[in-house]
Amino acid sequence: MKLRLKFFASIREQLGCDGEVLEAPAGVVTVAALRQLLLGRGDIWQQALSGNRVLRVAVNQDMAGPDTPLRDGDEVAFFPPVTGG
């Protein structure tokens, strides 16, 4: 399954990229599974996407939760919570 990943704000800064196209393994069928896959990439990914860090995720520009299913061609965006003022 091919996913288009996008990273915003501090996550983009930490990772040093704004996105990528990922060929996800068969077991990656939810947002939570995708996050775990990315965490397995190592230190910088663990800092940016840590399970202890509050993140927002959107799938195809709709807010998503950990159990949101993923499908081939989906765009998955990761971003920190934002506040207005």
C-alpha cells in the first residue's frame, strides 16, 4: 500500500523533510500502526512522533484517530496541536 506522508511545523523541522511517499507493509492498516512503523526508524523519528507526544493526524485532510483505517493512496499528515490567539 502506497501512502503519501506529510509533516508540518515542529515535526517537519525535527525530521528535516516535509513528506515522503511510503510503501507500507501489509500489516500497516491504521494510523496507530503507521506511527509505530515510523517510530521504528530510530532516534529522530522517536523524538518527532513519540507516543508520549500529543500529535494530530489527518487522513485525506480529515482529522483521524489511532484506529482510523488506511487505504492505498491515502495522504496522512502529522502535525502538532495548534493554538490560536
